[in-house]
Amino acid sequence: MFIRPNGETDVLRTISDAEDGKNEKGEEFQFVEAQDEAGNISSIVLFSNPKIGLILKLENLKIQFAYF
């Protein structure tokens, strides 16, 4: 579930299997796509490196959670 600043909620359902990968710098990650109730597709990327952390790409928004 994703809660927007205005209080609206979106329920995300996975539509792909988790895929392992590496970026151009060789950092490992897992990638999955999810779809909300309106049919919008979002990407969720979880990096093994806590300094990169979790990246959510929702519509035209990118949110990154990392440990600094």
C-alpha cells in the first residue's frame, strides 16, 4: 500500500517476478514491477548496498530510501 500526502491510498500488486541484476557500477539489486488499482505500473528496486537502498518509481515520482 502506498499512502499519498493527501491521504489517498494505492494498493500495489506485483505483476512480475523479482529479477536479480547489477547496475553499470556492478552494484547488485532486485527489481520488481507492480500495478495499482488504476492500472499504473510502478518499479521497485532494492539494492544490496544500504547507501543506495530502496528506490520506488511511481508515475513521474522517484523516491529513494537509503542509509547515509
